[in-house]
Amino acid sequence: MRTSRLAIIAAGLCLVAAACSNGTGRGSGASSTGAATTAASGTATAKIGVILPEADPSKRWETVDRPFFEDAFSAAHVDYAIRNAEGDKTRMAALADQLIADGVTVLMIVNLDAESGAAVEAKAAAAGVNTIDYDRLTPGGSASLFVSFDDVKAGELQGQGLVDCLDERRAATPAVAVLNGSPADAGAALLAQGYNSVLEPKFASGEWTLVDDRSVPDWNTQLAGEIFRDMLTRASGKVDGVLAANDGLGGAAIGVLHASDMQVPVTGDGATVSGLRAILAGDQCMTIYKPAKIEAAAAAAAAIALARGQVPTTTGTVKDTQSGRDVPAILVTPLAVTAKNIDVPIDDGHVSAADVCQGLEKQCAAAGVG
């Protein structure tokens, strides 16, 4: 709903204190390209460029992020242009070149990979344009700011979720397998930092045993299934829990477990329809919900502040593991979702009750969903 979206935008603006200052602009910005606008000072033109990564209708970028950015930039009366790279690195580079030539003062990107993202940011920096890494940090990049969810915290929640699920089962010295995300994804490394902070003391003390710890290139679910099948075989079927870095990897592990007539606690991330259904079915013990609308509101507020020549208030820094640079960051706190609060992402409109509950009506009713 537009009303709730505007309320979230207002809250997001106030999350970044600098964006709530007296500076304002003028202009409609009613479409994905706003009309040219002069900042209140009359001395500079504030223009924000955004490049989304893909146009897949099953993804959030066009259905959640774009409308939130449009509403936020329009409400702040700043000029803007929102483009989509459609999963093409060459296209993203060309779009960035055009936006820089068109005079954007802030460029926000969701990188497709580290190398191409860093190249875009280097061009922007050479032109005096502030850049924002949105949702994904660009290793080796030069972003002025990183806005995303706190992936370290998300990882901690995953680790604690697995601890809680295994504690409920009271298994003696549980054997745990770990499926990490893509080794090329900086976010996967942050997740691992979080859940390893919870798991490693368990392994070090001998309270738990580690079956194996492997990364899944490109988050490929088919490959994840093959990797986990090999883990299970090498462990002679002795696996009591799986730390899976997202719902896709978790689902791949669950498929292998089903083939072996096994059901053990599995974690996830994404609060996807499949992940939530797996929780209701008892196959997955938890997932992580990251409300994209809250992230978009925080990013929009930060972009507006930078466009007005202000410094957004940050929550800390994130280490760029490639360059060693501490990148100023605004990190939004995610939410752990279990069967006890599975209604939250559904009530938020993140996914539909119909999709989650089909064939699981009794479980949904018991969880207060539907």
C-alpha cells in the first residue's frame, strides 16, 4: 500500500539524521526519471542515479526497491534516474557512463560482481560523484557508503537458531554440516563471520562435531545438493544439523535428506516461499527476514543526504576484505523467523499466505497464518 510505503519512507528519512535537515529541493520526480531540479541553495543540482541489478519479476528490485526509491526521491523533491542492468555487466557500465554524463551527483549501485562494480565506482570517483553500494558491498570498490542489512548479525541469528533447534532435540554431540554461500560474494563472508562466531566455540569445546564446511560457488542450488550429498556420504549419514547460508542452499540439503529419509534442523536466509513452507513442514528450523522496504528507505535517505552535500549518519563500518578499507555503513537489523513468528513476513506482504499455505493449511492455521 502506498500509505504504508510513505510512512516507512518518512521513518527511513529520520533514520539518517542528516537527511532530515532543512535542505530541500524542487521538482516532481514522478517517474523513474525525475525532472531537472535545483537544490534549495540554488548553487548546485542534486541528482541521484540508481542502477538496479536485474529485472527478473520474481526478484524484489522492480517490485519493491524501485517504487520505494521513486516515492522517497519525489517526496524529497530531488531529481533522479533509476535504471536496470538486467543482469548484464556491460550494460551496467554503459548505464553508469550515461548517468555520470547526465550529471548525477550520487550514484547508487547493486553490483553484479566485484570487478565490474569497482570499475563503475572508479569512473564515478574520477568524475567527483559519490557512490553508494546498496545491498551488496563491492570488494575493492571505492563507495562512499554501504547500505544493507547487517549480514554479520544475520549470521549470528542463523548460528543461534541452529543452537536453539539442536538444544530442543537434545542430541548428544551433534554433528553439524556447514554450507556457505558463494566465495565470490562479500555478503556470504559476512554471514559466515556471524554464524562462525556462534558455531566455532561449540566445535572447539567438543560439544559439537564438524562434519564438513564448504562453500557453494554462485549459490548454485544444484551444486549445493551435490556437495551436501557428498558430505552426508562421507559422514556415513551422521548429520544432526545443517547451517545453510540461505533458503536455496537449505532447500538443496533438505532434498538430499528426504532422499535418505532424514529430517534434521536446517537454517536459511531470505524468508522465501520455499523456506517458509519448509519451516511449516518441520524441515527447516529458521530463516532470516530482511524487509527490503526498510533497507530501501534507509538507502534513499542516505542518497538524499549525500545529494544535498550532507554526511549521512552511519551505524559503523564494514571491512572491505580485498582492499582492507573500512567502509562507512548503514546496517539495518534483520529478523530471525521460526514457526513461532512465521506470520511476520506474510503480514508484511513479503510473500503471500496463499503461496506459503497451499497444501499446508493445517500448519498455517496452527501458526496463525491465513
